[in-house]
Amino acid sequence: MFFDKKITFNEKDLQSVLSACLARNQQAERTLITLFLGYAKSICIRYASSEQEAEEIINDGFLKVFSNLSKYDNAQSFRAWLRKIMVNTAIDYYRSNEKYRLNSTIDAGGEVTDFDPDVLTKISADEIMVLVQKLPPAYRMVFMLHVVEGYNHREIAERLGIQEGTSKSNLRDARLKLQQMIKIAHPELYDIYALRNRKINEN
């Protein structure tokens, strides 16, 4: 009688974990998820409107990871490969939810002065991301893809199934909304900048 060879792996050796995952070892798959769950969540939560949505994106993302693991090239960073899959999954999730496409505009409202880039440098990346998550989905998606992932507007339009002009206007409106939120969250920075501009205009 023949027995299947037991698959072993070292959880501290990523390549051995990946090899075991390719052999459909469920324990290795659970280990891989444990190793990268926090990283995956840090990506997906920025594209989601809630913790529940982020979890759905993460679950779908890991399913794609295991389905496409044979295509992973060991010469590249696994984290980079995983990130690409999670971002693509977030895009697919967005496109599959028609409610996001139908509710993509907000009333900017209020008067907002152009910000000196120095103001933004005084706000941590984590604080900015907290504000970005408060943007409507259409604005948040374009902002993340353009500013964080580095996509140009043509690429964003193709990925989201929208017009290039829509991508540009959504980014503009996202920045306008962020400026309003920064004004509320960090009035001292805004006041300093506004006062400096006023003095310049008076001279």
C-alpha cells in the first residue's frame, strides 16, 4: 500500500511555505495567511468603506493568491506581488458594487484656500490615510490609485471603466474634500498658512 508523502515546511522560510502551498497543504496556506494578514489588511482597509468590506476584499484576495501562486516569480518580492493582487481585488470589488458608481459625487461646499505643500508635510502619512478613508468611494479609489499606487489617469480610467476626465475630476474633488477635512482636523496649520498668505497679499 502506498502512502502520500507528508509535506513539511518551515514557517520561518517563506519559500518552503510557498512550495507547500503549491502542493495544496492547508496548514501552509493558513501559515501564509497568518504571515501576511496584517500587511494585506493595511492595504485593503485603505480602499474599503468599512472593516467588513476590507475583510471581504482580503478573503477574495487570498483566494486569488492561492489560485495564481504558480504564476509567482521567485525573483520578485512576494510582498510586492501580494500587494498588486490585493489592489486589483479592491478594484474588482469596487467595480462589482454599482452603488459606488451611482454615488460618486459629494458637495464640496465651503471656501478652501490652496494649501502650501509644507502644510501637508506636517501631517503624518497615517493621519492623511485616516482622512482619505472618509472620502466617498469613487474619490478614494482614484486618489489611492493615482497618489499612492502611481497610476496615471488613462490607466485608472481603463481599470475602473470610467472616462479619463472623470478620473481627473474625481482626483481634484478628492483633494478639495481632503483640504476641507485637514482644515477641520488641523486648524492651526491652516490658520498659519492663511495668515502668511494674507500678509503677502497686503505687501
